[in-house]
Amino acid sequence: MAIEKIETFCRVCESSCGLIAERENDVILSLRPDKSHPVTKGYACPKGIYALEIHHDEDRLNHPLKRRSGRSKAAAEFERTGWDESVRDISDRLQDILRRYGSTALAAFIGNPVAFNSLLSPAIASFCSQTGCRRIFSSGTQDCTNKFAAAEAVYGTSTLHPVPDIDSTQYLLILGENPKVSHMSFLSIANPMEKLKALRRRGGKIRCVDPRRIESADGIGEVIQIMPDTDPYFLAALLQEIRRIGGFRQEAIRSHGKNIEGFEAFIDRYPPERVEKVVGIPAGTIREVARDFSEAQSAAVHMSTGLNMGRQGTLSYWLVQMLSFVTGNLDREGGNLYALGFYPAAKSGRTSPGDPFFDSPFGPLRTVTGILPGNLLSDMILHEKDPIRALVVISGNPVLSMGGEERLREAFEKLELLVVLDIYRNATGEMADFLLPCADMLERGDLNLCGLGMQHQPFVQYTEAVVPPRFERKEQWWILARIEQAMGFDSVLSREQYNPYERIDRMLSYSGLSVAALKTLPNRTALLPEPAPGRFYSDWLQTDDRKVDCCPALFGEALEEAERIFQKLEKEPADLLKLITLRTPFMHNSWYQNIEKLKMAGHRSNPIHINARDAGRRGLEEGAPVRLFNKWGSIETAVRIDDRLRDGVVAMTHGWGNRETPGMKVARQYPGVNVNRLLPTGAGSYEKLSNQAHMTGIPIGIERIAAAHPASDETG
């Protein structure tokens, strides 16, 4: 058979970059960027291309596996089983647990890759609905639920996130984001660095705010180095100064805003002179940014995980939205716009006003887009009166991706049933009773749904499966439907006819499209209108009165807590070190931990990054073995001198810690250490408004030790 070229797209991040796969006899020979793609135009980052390494990895899960040994044993023993047998056993055990304890005994954990699988969310919703599962956890509470919570409160919908009009703006403020390394989240954009360089070439200005002098800023803009976990105070001071110099656009506020008085009362607490010591930015610099933003012909703003993961991520996102709104840059060319795409997602996320909290044994709780605080997962499993007894994990690795690894392992040992759907036998999978092998992105059809409503240049693309799933791998929606069928529930597999894209077709019909129509187009891609101003307040804003809520009543407690946190920050010792997460092109979630090509010299572990001044004060040098510690845990690693970091800040890459993961040989050979052992967990470790875990700006101590743990060796 001749070599065929198949147009597809990447499902690693929101950009959905176009790819070309070459196949022969159902074997993929190569994967490369699609130069003919109308939007991504031959751009794709290495992580997308490395999807082929994952596809061919000999450590992939290929057959259903069943545990033979007890879960508490260090070395798990699994035996191969069949789909019919494993599904029957899982069904029987689930039904028994539900019969004995009720539906609160069942929980689900949903990992990051689920967002990039257009057929999976409805399958999860069906499974949870029919089993009565309401205890649902997600990786979202590690990176972005603050944005959903803030958008609900301010705009009346969790799915309205105005994106910066980079092509037209004259001033761009980027906070907590490193596009060169990890693209941009909640902004689906291919080759973001080229767009930023184009902005500079036409005379625009870019300012980045980050504790580290990020690579993205090299040659395109200045980095204002902030102390981590202090962003709400910087933003409040910035807004207070803009107001003082007359930068608020009163016409926009009167026409489209409400509760502006509460917002102004909050920012007035934090003038630049008061916050400069806490945020680590001189008052003069804050005033300069305020003046530049106000005087720019147009200005846009965007924030990402560096702010999301702080203690007050919802307040940070609220203030970012207010910065755009009160300066008249919301719904304006060159400001922040809603990117419609093929379907008005802003309407689908509309929420009812009112108090979302309910009483629980863990204090007042809420769900955000149906999700509970991930940092309470172990507590809910270990709870005496009503514990979780069965957990289904779908493309996730909570043992390593969340804070409190030791307590999670302790909790998972108590489960009566742990079912893991994944493409690898990861650290969480090592504790599973059943491991169910899933198809990867090259083995299933899909549509780029994830970036809907947040695309720089909206487009929609359909892809067929490049090759059929190898071995006994199955698509995840099929696995859940098969379990539903075995449990006697309604299952799409029991229907005479089933179109998995029926929901997608209904959404596409809004733009006069369908999956069938996409199949006939070049690249199977439809180019859609660019974001444009004029409809935000009339069509996309979802509050009952079509007003932007400038100070939601729901924020009352959080606004008072902000002052208490500020006063504590004022009293912190000057020599305290704060830990942030370091992004790198050589690690991305669990699936990239096992790629040999990414373990090149200098990137075979995750040392602690610290600048030379802070290292010298502590008698440390490059490669020094150290112990990092705080009240939540301790780890051992080695020092990496990094003068991109400001004083008082250290950084470490997550995604490591696979010493006990024999199912992933490369990851185990280069295990590194799990920095999330230093993160807080349990009650008080997450933002109450959003369930977002506190994962950045973590106080730590550092001390030299005799020799680093072998996991942290940086040998080449």
C-alpha cells in the first residue's frame, strides 16, 4: 500500500495546531506540522510532534489489566484480562458498593486530557448521572477553576472569557504566563511568539509581570518581577492609580456596569505606596504601568496559571476583567473581545444567581462547573462517616499532580475499588484494581472543541482517526458506555443506531456546518469570522440585567480575607523563600514523562532553581545537594543557579517523582522528585470561591545535605 498523508490536529493544548501524519498499512511513519493549514500555517511545538513517540511507546497500556496483589504492596502485580471479564468485574463491584453504601461512595477524577476529547465529556456526564456519582474531582482545581468562578460572578456565565486582540492592540499586559514555553491558556493561539513580535514591530508595547524574567520577554518586552502570590494587590494598586489619574471611562461604567462602588472601595485600600513592599514592585513602576495602560490608544490584558494557582486566583481574574472594563477596553478593537467561534459557548455556561455553597462535613462547599475541591479528595476517602469507597480516574494522575502525595497514597489504599482509564500505567495506575487501556489522539476521531470561545482566529476542524486503535485499546467514551451497559443502565452501545457526533452536529448547525460538511473542506477545516466588538453587552453577557457585576456580593468574605492575607504578607521575614512552578519544554503532564528524547542532558531531573544571590547567602552553589522543606513535606534535589529569578523566589518543575512507577520505564529511570509534596492540602489549602488549589508562592526552607537523593542527579 502506498504511503498516505492524513490531515489531523494536535490535542495537547488549546491551540489545536494542524498536523500531517504519514501512514502505511495502518502504521504511522511520521508526524509533522501542516503547512497548508489555514490558521496554524505550519506551526506546531515539539510537544505536539512527540505525540508520535507516545503512540509508539512500548510501555503503553495495550490490554485490560487486573490487580493480583494487595494495593498496599510496593510492587504491584497485574494480570492481563479481557474486556468482557474486566467490565463484568467492575460492574459487579460498583453495583455492590452502590447497594451497600449509596451513591456518595462513588467518586470520579477527571484529568487534563479530557478537555481535548470532544466525545468524552458527554460520556462522563452520562456515567455520573446514571450511577448517581456527585463527588467529582478534576485537574481543573489545580490550574483554572478560578477563571470559571470569576466569570460566573462577574459575567453570569462560566464560559465568557474575553481574549486580547493582539493583532490590533497598542499595549499588552501579560501576567503569570510564558507563551514561548507553554503557549497561552484561555487564549487558543498558534505561534504566540510570532504574534507578539509582530505587535512590537508595529510599535506596540508589551509588559510582562512574573517573578521570573521569562524567556518570552527576551527581545519583545520588559518583565516586571513581582513577588509570587501577591498579584491581587498589584492589580488593585494599578487600578487605583488609573482611577486617580482619570483613566476610568465613566460612560462605559454607567452604561454597562453595576456595584462599581464596592469595587472602588476595595482598590482604594491598596495604593501603590502601600503595596510596593509586599508585591516587590516600586510604587513608581506601578504608576508608570498605570499611565501607559491608560494612555495607550488601545490596551489588552491576559493572565494565566501563575495567578490562577495563588491563594486568590478568583480575585486576580476579577481584577483583570475590571482592568479591561473600567478603562473602556472591553469589547473594543485592540482591547479584549469575545471570540464566538462556531457556537456561542458563553450562553451554554450561564448560571443562576445566588449562594452556591452548601453545608458539608468539611465546612461550606461549592462545586465549580460541577467540580469539588481536589485538595479534599484524600479527606473524603478517609472520612469516617461517609467515605468515598470507589474511585474512577479518567486520564488523570492525582497521586503526583496534586498536593499531599503521601496522604493520597494512604487514602487510595483504603479504597474498595480503583478503576483507571489511561494510556499509561502511571503512578496512580500502580494503585488501581483495574487498568483499562485507552486510545491516544492519533487513534480516534475528534473535533477541536476545547478552545471554543477563546480562539485568536476561530476555526473548527474535524479529524478522522489516523490509524485504528492498536492492540485492545478503546476510546474512553466506549469504555464508560460498556460499563453502563453491564450495569443495566441506558447505554449508547445498546442503541440500534448511534452517532457519537450528534451533539457536535447540533452545535455546528449554529454556523451552518456539520461534521459531514467539514469532511468535504480542505484540511477538514472551516475558517470562522475573527473576533469583533459590538455584541459583548447585548448578546454574550449573561447576567439577568445585562450588566457587568463590578463587585459581586459573593466576593464579600474573600475581599475581607484579602486584607488579612495582606497584613500577614507585610510581616513575613525578609529572607523567606517562596516556591513557584517552572514551566519547561521538556515536561508536560504525565504522558510526557516517559519520552526518552526529552531526557537529554541537563533535563533528566528537576533541580531547584535559585538565583546566585540567594544561593550565596545560604552557602550553596550549582549542583549542591539540598533538602527543601516546610510544614507539608520535604524533598531532596540539587541546586540550579538561575539568575532569571528575582530575590526571594525559587522555582521547580512539576511532573516528576516516578520512583514507584515501574509501568513507565523511562520515567522511572529518570524519576526526579515530586515537588507537589511541598504543597498544602486539606481544609484551608484551596480558594473557597473556586476550589482552586494553592500551588504557587509556597513558603519553603532550604538546607544543604551530605548527598542528594539519586532521583535528583543531573548526570548527563
